Amino acid sequence: MGCAVLPLTLSFVTMDQVNLKRLAKELGLAISTVSRALRDSHEISQETKDRVQALADKLGFQPNPHASSLRKNKSKTIAVIVPEIENNFFSGAINGIELIAKQKGYHVLIYLTHEDFQLEKGILQLLQNGRVDGLMISVSNTTTTADHLIASSQAGLPIVFFDRVFEDLDVPMITTDDIEVSFKATEYLIKKGCKKIAFLSMAENLSISKRRHSGYQKAIEKYLPGGWHKTVPCTPNDEQNRQVINNLMEEPDAPDGIFAAVEKFAINTYQVCNERKICIPQQLKVISFSNYSATALFNPPLSSIIQPAYEIGREAAAILFKIIENKKLLTSENKVILPSQIIYRGSTN
Amino acid sequence: MGCAVLPLTLSFVTMDQVNLKRLAKELGLAISTVSRALRDSHEISQETKDRVQALADKLGFQPNPHASSLRKNKSKTIAVIVPEIENNFFSGAINGIELIAKQKGYHVLIYLTHEDFQLEKGILQLLQNGRVDGLMISVSNTTTTADHLIASSQAGLPIVFFDRVFEDLDVPMITTDDIEVSFKATEYLIKKGCKKIAFLSMAENLSISKRRHSGYQKAIEKYLPGGWHKTVPCTPNDEQNRQVINNLMEEPDAPDGIFAAVEKFAINTYQVCNERKICIPQQLKVISFSNYSATALFNPPLSSIIQPAYEIGREAAAILFKIIENKKLLTSENKVILPSQIIYRGSTN
DNA sequence: CTGTTAGCGCGTTCAA
DNA sequence: TTGAACGCGCTAACAG
């Protein structure tokens, strides 16, 4: 027993492709007339339009997108390039992007870099020749140069950055108030009594790493000038991170506060604390960037910095479409900064 | 200050499009020769191939995908249709799909139905005319008929279902051992002493709802024949669910065990229990489908049924490509059932 | 081994 | 108001 449906239909399709030619023949019209009728051209009589539309509906005509794209030099497609997708921030952004794309009648291609610069370069190469009308990217954490992005941009491909950006490029970008919110989060830990706050950091070359670190540093300098501070580089690897955090907590002057640059590191911290029987928040207070709302159910509930992922996606897509449609961007749209939200919970009490 | 890069380059592109014609002219060759050289045809001399390749590399030539697709009637693109993306199960599946697609040199279009049947129908309509070479879908929970899918399939579009399927269709599908694993989960609750286990259910028309319910029911019938059981319909709306669960827990014979068909409902249960000071697992044991690993950090840690999302995605994509490539499917590939994994944690102690 | 030609399906010019 | 013809960029059949 196989798939009865498919073999049956292959021949069907080959013979009965529904395209302009077919419609034209069945209606006794020229192809161009049918084409114009369907595009509601003013130079076609209403009667003809109706006849054409009726048959098109009946046969479920859909114009061949490749022919159309080739002719119009427009793909009606945008690309989203993200490091990973099993991450509520990126999937939230994609959700927002998809909303706008759908409204515009656009299709959305997804590419994952898995934090690999070479992959990212390859993807940009692939998108070079008209496959998409524009792209949005959050760069991988191994990306240290923007040459591939500049090249694409110079080849005429509209690009919008979001979250993980290259700040010195003259390309529209949507970010969040990382510096301010990181300052606030660190400040909060300090006000709650932390004297030794460690910053769990992602790859240092990343724009968001720098900004989050900068907010942390500013708070330390303001409230604990010359005091204890430590930046702990973490990785995408859980086991490795747990090892690093374990070592950190073993030291004589272990931290009494953790500011995690991404949710993963907070989770690794919780895991280590569970193992070592370190009490959060009594012995160690923890606050972290996170876009998973159920961190409220953690033990203890995790104080979280929530980025407006959905809005970032919507905003980035909206700006990309303005570029695609050759609309002029407002000055403010070149660098959009959206506010994150901090929810203080049990992990910082 | 605007985007200096873009305006500059638009004219560049328009004048200097790099295509076969351009390469041919610069090399003094025929277009077809260049085409064949680049496709490494055996009927082209090595010397010519080298010359062509060199110039192509120098100019960063990428064949126009629309022209290519139009000519070959192949889009090198597949579509993934899922209800939502901010959900670790679906994002995990997409991750697996993307892996295989990348290996095959394919592109991946994402469509979200937001659990809306009309949207789902519209998307299938869009994919009708060659935009993709095949699609994979997990149907929305408001989808009660497969007509739109059958129509596409009959129009020659390869389709593979995953997770949320239509079981009576003759189309390949990848699912998990929902019945067995639901039986086991319920059985476990019973062995842990639960006498009154409620099943928090999704839309009843969904294949996975039925299967998960069936496993639950079998366990009840086997171990508590004629005993207390209750199926509680939940929705995508958190507030509504909390209300429903609240009412449930208020009743004189409230349940002492919850089996949640999706993670969201377990979270809603935890929220209600927090409010009502109901102790998990002493007063109420909870087990749930979930693909978020950090449920281990919940208070108490949530016993979870983890579906192999990534493998489902990989397997579904692999089978879709077999169909696209006209390879014969093994009988076993028409209905693939992958095992889920249960991790028992504090919520069922 | 290379060139010429035709045509994928559509949209647009030019004619009528 | 409609039709005929061309070309988007590429691939494949046919010639030489």
C-alpha cells in the first residue's frame, strides 16, 4: 500500500496545468487579455473581466510565481536569518515578522546560522540574486566582520538588522534599550544588597554583549566604585557553562549576585545552585534576560528582563517593507530602540 | 542622515546585472556554453570551464533562481506550515527540517496558521502553483476537514504531515507514540496513588488530542475501572484556562492528579495552584507534554513527556525529499511513529 | 567541444 | 477594447 493520491495526480498536472495560456484558450481570448483582466486593468471590459475571473476561480488559477518574479524582478519574499530558532526571543521576532509579511502578501524564508559565521556567509551568498526582495538578520556570535552584509547591501539587497547588529553600519537596525535595562537590573541587585555581582556574558564581539556589559559596568561604577566585579564568558554549551559557574561559586570570594546576559546562563546557574545547595536568593540573587514567561514558575521565580520580541519583529519588518517599497525612512527609523521590561521576582528578593 | 549605501547601489545593479549573458559576452562565448560550464557538463573542455568559473567567481555570479525555477519547474523550496512558532515543539521541528533542507540545498518557507482554519486554507491556496516543491504541515486545531490538503495533494504537491495529522488520509505522516506514552503517564499517576485524574485536553478534533485522550482512558479503564475520570477542554487562552482549572479545583471532588495534553495547560495549572495554595505533588500531582527542558526548574520540577521534535522534523523532511526525488517510500515510511520520552520529576512524587 | 534556437509563464509594448 | 510579439534568465534539444 503506498500513496495512491500522488502517482495519480502527477500526470494530471502535466497535462492540465492551469496557466494563462490554458485560460485564454478555453475562453477564446489572447493570453495578454486574460493577464490584464486578472490584474483588473482599466482597458478591459467588465464583461470580459467577469468571464475571465469566473473561469480562473473555477480552475483555481494561481499565477506561476517564478514567471511572475522573473518578469517583474520581484520575489514577493523576504528572508529572516537568525542564529537559532528554539529560543523564545527569536521565535517571537519571527512571529512578528510573519504578521507583517502576511499583511503585505509576502512570503518568509527562514535561515538558521547556528552561530556559525561561515554558514551565515553562505546564506547571504545564496540570497544574492533576486531570491528575496530583502532580508532581516540577527548576526551569529562568531560573526566579527560585516563584509558579507555590506556586499549584499551594495549589491542592492535591502537589509534590516535586529537585536544583534553592527552598530557602525549605515543600515537600519532595531534594538532594545540593553544598556539602560542592564544598568537597572544591576542597580536592582545592588540595592537588594549584592556586593559581588558577576556578569555571565555571551561572545564578547556581539553588539548586545557589549551593550549589556556596558550597562552592568556603569551600575557597578556608580554604586560600587572600585568594588568587586567579574565578567564570566559563557558559551552555547550547557555543560561547559555549568563547569564555569561551578568554578565561580567555588572560589573564596564567590559572587552574591548573577546578572545573566541570556536565559540559558540563568538556567545553568540554577542547575549549579541546585547541585551545590546554594540558596537563591539568600546566598545568590539572579536576574536574567529571558523571553520565556514560565520562568515565573521557577524555584524561585526568576527575575527576568523581557525583550519585546514580537514588536521587534513587527518593527523590523515594517521598516524593511518601507525600504522595499522605496518609501523614505524617517530619521528615527534608522536606529529604533524599543524598551525591554523587567519583572522582579523571587530570585532577587 | 539616511542609508548612504542603498541609493548608491541601485543604479549599480541595474546597469551591471551579472547573469549568463554578461559572462558570455565578457568571455566571448555562447550563453549555453557558459551555462554548461558552470553546471560542470562533461561536454565542455576543462580550460573553458576554468575560464568561466574564474569570471563567475570574480563577479560573484549566482544564477537567477526564478529563471531557473521557471525553466526546470522546480523551486528548490519547501514550505512548513505550523499553528504557532513560539512553542518549543514546533520550533524544534523546524530546526530539524531546516537541517535536512540545508543538506539538500533547499530553502524553507514558514507559514503560521495561528490555529485558524481559514488562514490554513489560504496558505495552501498560495502554494498551489509551483512556489514550493513540497510541504510539511501540522494542522491547526480548528481544521476539521482535509479537503484543502487533498486538493493540493491531487494537484501534485507532495505533502507530509507531522504530529497533528489526518489519520485516514493516504499521505505520509510522522507522529509520536501518543497513546502509549499517555497511557504510561496516566498509569504512573495512578501508581503514585492518584484516584481522580483529570485530563486537560486541546480541541477534540485534533488527532493528537484524540490519541492522548485515548491513552489516558485506557489507563483509567485498566486500573480504575468505573472510577473517577474527567476530560477538561482547555483553549489557547491562558485566562480562560485558569478559570476552568480554578472551577475544577473548587469542586467537592476535585482531582488529585492532572494529565495535561500540552505544556501551556500545566503552566496554567501551576498558576492556579500557586494562587490557591494547592501543594504539588502532595495535593495534586501533575504530568504534562512539554518540550521545554527548563521545566526541570519549576517548583516543583514538572514531570514531562518530551516529544522528539527535532527528530520529527528531520524525519518528516527526509521523507518529503524522498517523495520530491521520486524515490519509492518504504511501507514503514508512510506512518512513522517516533517514541516520546517521559521524565518523572517532583510534580508526581 | 561549442553555438544556435526554442520555450518555461508572465507582463508589457506596440498594433489594430 | 483586444491581440500579437517580445523578453525576463535560464536550460535543453539540436546542429555542427
